Amino acid sequence: MNSRVLFIGYVWVEPNSSAAGSRMMQLITLFSDNGYQVTFASPAQKGENAVQLIEYGVEEVAIELNSSSFDSFVENLNPRIVVFDRFMMEEQFGWRVAKYCPEAIRILDTEDLHFLRKTRYEQLKKGETFSNKALLQSDETKREIASILRCDLSLIISSYEMQLLKEVFKIDDSILLYLPFLLDTIEKVDQEKWLSYEEREDFVFVGNFFHKPNVDAVLELKKMWRNIRDRLPKVNVHIYGAYVSQQIQQLHKPEQGFLLHGYTSSAIEKVSKAKVVLAPLRFGAGIKGKLTEAMICGTPSVTTSTGAEGMHDNFPWNGFIEDDLNVFSELAVKLYSEKENWLQAQNNGIKIINSIYDKHVLSRVFLEKISQLIANLDAHRTSNFLGSLLQHQTLQATKYMSKWIEEKNKK
């Protein structure tokens, strides 16, 4: 059986820079561990934080946008499965895969719903309350939903987003799979390695600053920091993350205990030493790697309803969820100062990780779905009439636009 998987990445994999990078590494590892030959291709320039996938037995290939060179590449590779990392890659390369490898299973890893994050950002800027009506009117929404419909399967990382797609957009359950982060369960031996409440100190925030929700969250954190610092005058907050902008770097105020450190190759190490993670996220989508990371480290957190959205089902949160930033700062002090609350929050995090993110359980579900698709691909595609219709239309529209750009670039 053909067991080759092709990943087409929007960017090269940076697991230490972003949750998206960690997610991609999880999927690559899952396929590799189950006997698949993996190729990762991207049209992006490789950043200095990108992992060397060849060290994991993964072939790396640079590809070009709007170039027929991809056609011969993918036809010769002849993958059984193609995974598009974000809908923009499906838009660019999906029609080519459909034409030159028609039997390949096309999977979209959404990472998060980009249209949800973008719409929330636009409404926040306008001072509007988030609404589904705004989602339905967005061009970004139409593009991403069309991409989901064209694919044989879309991986949805958040339970909230899964519900949104089924209830608001009426997407058929057969082309969606809820697949959050694939994480190791937290065992007693792991807990025994954690620093105790007394051994930990300070607050921490971790986030990639290419990501607008993280920029906004740190700006909000700076606004509330004085309220926290007045109550805890010897305590600091440490900000870590790749691609720090000048706007964020200017917030570095050691005399106020507000410390910008920039990129770290080991966020786990930093979070494991902190007493509390702070994540005042006002918009965004998907699930937040900084918050699952906190739970893995036994570090309680304070976040917003957007931060915790789709992450914990009905389990009590790993700390507090609060949208009012004045109350947020009070709860941060409370969680930091009260050992009993802190220990309960830590225990809540263990239950969330072990109940929702168990990679062994999730991997079995995913591999079973792949087996079903391999066995019944024609029937699966026949039942997805809207997807076939969009594939037909896109093959024409995107094909000729891409060819026009290719000819233009030759001049």
C-alpha cells in the first residue's frame, strides 16, 4: 500500500515558536510512528527557528507558488495523503493535487479557524460585540469554508469550532474530525518532578508575536500590571516569545518588574518555574498552546473566555477565567497568593490534559478515520456533492488565475 504523506506547509515547522508549529510536529510524528513516509514541502523561506525535519527522517522540499514545477513534483511523489497546513495552502495547491494525484486523500489541518480570529479582531477594533452575523458576511469565512468543503477531511482543533461549523455553517460531520493537540498524559512520575508551590516564583506569558492576539494580550497585561504589582511588590512577570516587535520591546521595564526576554528554545522550562501563567486574550481562535503547556508544567493560569474557549469541555479550569481586566488582576493575585486554590487549579489541569488531549486515544480515532477514507474514498466524495461542485469550479477559476500569474512572472 502507498504509505507516503505530503505535508504542504504555509511556513516551515517551528515547534518552539508557536502552537501551530507544535501541532504540525505532532501530526508529522503520528504519521512517521505509524509507518508512513513523510515529505514536508513549503513555499516559505526557512526561518532561523525552524526545526531540521531531516533529522526526524522527513524529506524537506522547497516548492514555488503559481508554478507548474509543483505539478511534476507531486505527480512523481504520488502521495496517498496530502495534508494542507492552513486553508491558504489548499487554495494554492489543492487544485493541482486534485488534478495530478486524484486518488490522494486531501486533508486540511485548519490549525484554528482563521475567519473566526480575523472577524473577532475586526469587531474588537470597531468596539462591536462578536456575532455570528459578522462571520457569515466575511469574505475570509467564505474562502475557508469553501476550502473545508473541497477537502476529504478537515481537522478541527477546538470543540467550540467543531460546534460552530456544524450548527452555524451546516457542515456535514463526515468531512470533519475533532482532533485537538496530541499530548502525553500527565502521570504521577511527571507530577513528582514539578516544583512545589513554595519553590516557584513570578508570573509568565509565552506567545509568538507574529500572532496579533498575543501582541494585544501583552499590551493588556501591561495595563493591568500596576494593579498586580501594587499587591505583590516583589513579584515580576516574564514575557517570552519569538519575533518580538519594537512595540512590545518598549514595554520592558525592569524597575516595574515587567521583563521582556524574547525567544526561548524551552518555554516548558520557563513555565515550569513560574507560579502562574497570565493570558488576557481578547480575541483569537483555536486552542491555546500556552495554556495546555501551563497544564503540562503544573502551572495554573488566569485567562479569558476566549483564551479557554473550546479547551476544557465541562471540566473546571486550571485557575480562573475572567474577561473583566480589573477582576482579572485581582484573580491573578488570589491564585498567586493562596496555596489551596493554586493546588486545586493544578489538579484541574491534570484532569483536562488526561481526559481531552490523550494522544494515544486521539491517534487511534484519526488513524481509523484514515482507514475508512482509504476504503471508501469514492463513496465519501460522492456524498460530498457541495465539495465536488466547489472542486469543479475552483479547478477552473484558480487554475487559470495561477497560470496567468505564472506567465506574468516569466516576463
